[in-house]
Amino acid sequence: MKLFLTSIIFSLFTSGCSKTDEIPQKITSLDLETQNTFTYLALGDSYTIGESVTPSKAFPYQLQALLNSEKVGVATPKIIARTGWTTGDLQSAIKAENTTQKYDFVTLLIGVNNQYRGYKLEDYKKEFSQLLQTAINFANGNKKRVFVVSIPDWGITPYGKSSGRDVKMISSEIDAFNLANKEITLAAGVNYTDITPQSRNAEKDLSLVAQDGLHPSEKMYAEWATALNAKIVAELK
């Protein structure tokens, strides 16, 4: 399942559920700046680039700011993410990046578009496992420096409720994908941060939803960054 709004309002969903959808044009892959600070790689999809908020309000940048405030210097994040990407798309993008760069820590949040498109859970498990190993490799083999973030629930957003799809079914499928990525993550000895319950608060608190009615707002991204901050500080200090 692919999260990208329609060309008029919600470009995240322009191509519906087709498995042959074109990848949307928006991409963020920012150059890394190193100034004797920790390096950070963020892997994901629209939730990582911060669709519908200004780039500085995406969770990787808010996380960078929090860490810097803790006097844990972090360089500008390197982001490999794009609206609409599935696990397979992210794998292809990483391969195309063709980099041997290692990073001091890595975040990984991927899978909502697999769910949206109706891709098989078993295929997601396989590709997520491969991506997790890739993230560990990017972290120079240090599992404690990899931080997986759960998939938020888009079904409870205004867009989700007006999509014509069964909101309870969306939530159930999101839970199944998260159960899978959590089990894989913990079995690998990697840190797991469950932001899904927080994402569901958006059902009653619309300040947690961006103006597009679908993606997280700056406020919700700040909650994600806060949830990750203490864990990462503990590993880096």
C-alpha cells in the first residue's frame, strides 16, 4: 500500500493500489556534512522525508536538533527516502546509491506502502530483514547503532477515514506489519521504537496531522524525535 498524495490534494495516493505505479518525483538525498560530529543515515519513505512539512521539521532533522541540544554533535542527516517507496523500492535506491560510506547511527522506517498496495506480508518480512541487515552494515556492523521505527497508522487520519477503505482493516494490517518488523528487529538485537500508539492519537488530535490530512505534522514528528533521542544519546555518549 502506497502513501503518496493525489495530484490535487493527496499526492501520496496518485496511483492507487497498482503494483506497477510510478515512483513519485519528490526525492530527498542530502549531502552529508562532517565537522567532527556523529554521522546519521535515515532510510525510509514519505515519513522520513517529512511529506507536507518543511524539510527541517521532518523527524530526522528534529532528531538532529535534539541531539545537538544534548551536546551530542550530529552532522546534517544523509537521507535516502522518497514518497511512495516500498521495501523493494528502498532496496533498489540503496543499490543505486552505490556507497560504501559508514555512519555512526542509522534509522529505518519502512513498510506502509507495502501495506497500502496490498503486498504480501511474507514478502515484506523477507525484504525488511534484508534492509535491516543493510542498515547494520551502514552502521559498521554495530547493531546498537541502528534504530527501527514502527509504521504509523494512516487509517485514522482524515484522509484514511474518507478513503472508502475499512479503517479497522487498515489498523489491523498495520499491526500485522509492525508485529513482523518488531520480531525481526528484536531477534537481530536491534533497538525498536514503537510510535504507532502515538500516531493513533491523531484520530482525536488533528494538530498531529499535516495540512494534507494524511501525513504527520511537525508536532507528531517532534514526538518521534523525542522517543528516539534518549535511546540514541545513551548509545553515542
